[in-house]
Amino acid sequence: MRRSDFRCVHRLRVRWAEVDMQKIVFNGHYLMYIDTAMTDYWRALAMPYEACMRVLGGEMYVKKATLEYHASARMDDWLDVGIRCARVGNSSSLFVAGIFAGERLLVSGELVYVFADPETQTSRPVPPALRAIFEHYEAGGGVTELRTGDWNTLGRDAARVRTDVFVREQGIPAELEADANDVSAVHAVAYNRLGMAVGAGRLLRKAPGVGWIGRMAVDHGLRGGGIGRELLDGLVAAARARGDREVVLHAQASAQRFYERAGFSVQGAPYEEAGLLHVDMARTL
């Protein structure tokens, strides 16, 4: 087993509370590391777990977990925890895990999950859609589809994502989140392979030749998985395609570095908007 065997890898640092009297990681914590990495696997699939299980009509339950210990981790070690779906049966799925310090394998494991009715916890066949998602991802396929269009086409899905993020999560008043500009904007919405909207953004025209990107929102549990960058790149491409020479945006201060990595630079001093600290940023096309 090698680290390169895994497409999904979760990185963590060993904490003091996880070390036992032998000054090595207590054996039970390795299973917790793997379970934590499993949440990253769902994130890598662009699948908010709870919402997706409702759509699929079941839940994933651990039937069996086995670990084999090869070497020990110590406090402050950086560990990479790899997860992959190795096989999908009728109602069960086999996941293989490896915990590495650099390229050195410390612990290997297997987890058998059974897809089941959440009320009775009796097994059900793995839904074809879920089977296809596992197989597609492990074969190197993409996990999202980006669609751009007008409000009539994408508005319902964009509004749901934005309401979840801006109104429910961040506490922005609904009357400030939605405005008349939506009708004239170019919208981008990211969908996972179940057809669920998981991210949204929009492009306005601020001035001749100047595009204005805003309302960037990604499902809370999926941030850090590349969906935000996919949305941003799609909106920048739409601005370039219509002939804009520059794009600007009002970024929340907490997202400043994300936009800098995409080629945007700060313009002016920070300011408060809708109760949150913002900064103006721009990028030449």
C-alpha cells in the first residue's frame, strides 16, 4: 500500500491528547483518524452527507472495521490518511484506508459500510446513482458540473444555496441578500452528480468593459474542495467571453487570500458591509 494509491487524502497533526503513556498515538485514535478522513471523502465527492442520504433514501452504516498496525505515530507528527472505495457489492461497500507519515505506512485498515433503511437499519441495495458516483470518482472523474445562465434558468437553485449560506449561516437579512440585479446577471451554479446545487455566484456589468462578480456561495460542508474556484473561474471566463477587460468584486475579508490565489489584488482599505468586513479586489483580463 502506497500513499499514491489514494485520490482522497486527509492531512492532520497528532495532538497531545491523542498520545498514550508510551508516548505514541493510542491505538483507538487511528480509527478516529480514518473516520475523520471519511468525511473528507464525502466532501471530495461534493456530497453534503445528510442532504444526499435523504435523496438516496438510506444511510451508510459501518458493519466491520479492521486495522493493522505497522509502526507508531508520535505527538506533532504530520499524518496523511488516504481513503478509497475498493469495491461496491449489493448492499455493502468496502473502503480501504492507509495512514502515512511521509511515504511510510503506519496503519492500514478496511471498513465495510452497509447501505440501510435509517428507520429499521435493515440493508438495502446500494442505489445505482451512489454506485456510479463511487466508481466515477475512483476512476479519476470530475464530481461537479458547472452551469451558467440567466435567472430564469438557474435562479431557483442559486437562491437556495445563497439563502443557506448568507441568510441562515451568516445572518444577513434576506432583503439585503436578494436584489433586482439578479434578473440581469449571468449566474453560475455548481451541481454534484446527484443533481444537487452546491455552489453559486453571479456576474454583473459594473461599467462598460468591467464585470462585477458577487454572491459567491458554497455549501458549508464542501468548502475547501475546489467548488469555489470552479465557480470563480467560470464567471471570469464568462466576463472574458463578453469582452470585459477587468473584473472586480467585494470580497469578505476572510476570503481575501482565496481571491488573491486566483489573481485578484486588493484595491483600497477594508470596510464594513451587511455587518461583515469586506475589501474591494480586481483582476485584469
